Amino acid sequence: MKILLVEDDQKLGVSIQKGLIEEGFNTEWITDGVEARDRVFQEQWDMIILDVMLPGVNGIQLCEMIRFKKNKTPIIMLSALGETDDKITALDKGADDYIVKPFHFKELISRINALHRRFHQSHHEPNEILSCDNLQVDKSKNKIYRGNKLIQLSSKEYQLLCCLLEEKNKVVSRIRILESVWHTNQDTYTNIIDVYISYLRNKIDLPNEKKLIKTIKGRGYMITDSE
């Protein structure tokens, strides 16, 4: 796997690069956001590990640029900022995962492997239509409709919706959602699930339409077209 590491902390950058190389990853380390922007688009990468606070161009801005260019390379954000709003901002700008500093190196490796695996699985899925009531998701085109209305979702909202629809009429546990959407089973993401369920409800539960996402107290969530 070819990884671009963007981290301006010298001690941490040296440590992460050394560890990744020892794990067998071909790793290039850059400390500046502007240089990283150029390198991202000069070569193909299997993974980008991106610090939030960078000189020149910060990690959030760079992540947004990458997604604006339709580059789908998996991105893991690193940050000392651990508040829910900080995580949501990064994820909404296109990050696939978010790790709060300090972290255990083994966790980073686990996140890299899980994200790499899920990325390649998702890019080899057959065309598929998921539906519930008059809500329809065309996974081949990443299009979501409620009746005749096109629904715009962020990347994480879309993944969460697909996670629920793939288990339609079944309770999806919080752990299952964490593993599927955020590639972790750590309870530090618990509040984010609640926030994104709220976002999703606001977008798909249109006026005069049936409410599709149900909270199953103590167990998780379920999307269903039954009462």
C-alpha cells in the first residue's frame, strides 16, 4: 500500500513513518500543506493520512480540495481536537476516518487496514438499488430519491443510510453502525451516530411523508416502511 503522510510535528512524523515502513507500507512523509497538495495530484495513492493543523494549507482545506477534484483516495484525519463538532467538520469535508491524538500506533494500523479493505470492497460491488417505502438509493450512481425529489447527502450520511437500508426491517446496533460507517468499534464516536441520525432524518423524512428511521431504545436503529 502506498501512503502519503502529511504531519508537521517532526517527532510524530518520524515515528509514524518509521512504524508504517516497518509494517510494510510504502510511505512518503510531508510536513507542509502546500507541498502535500501538489503531491496528492502528482501521483496515485492508496491512502492519505492528514493532520488537521498544517502550515500553508490546513488539513480540512486540503481534504476539501481533494474531494472537489473527485479524488476518492481514502483519507484519515489526525488531530488533537476531539470534540464532536471537530470530527463532524472533517467527515463532512470528505474524510473517511478521524483519529484523535494521542493514539496507539496499533489503532492507526487497524484503521488503515479496515478502511483500505472497505474501500476496495465498495468499489467492486455490483449495481444495486436499495429502497424503503418511496425512498430509493441507486448505489451505482450514488443517487438518492424520496419520491421524485433528489436528496443530497454527505458522504457519511450516505454510508449511514446504506448501512440501515442493507438491513431493512432489522435492528442495526450502534456497534454495527460504527464498524460499517466509521470503521471503528470505539464508543468515542457514540455522539456522532446520534448527530448523523438526526441529519439523516431531517433530509429524508420530508413533510407529509412516512417517518422511516426508528430508534430502538437500548438496541440501535431500524429503517422500515411498516408502522
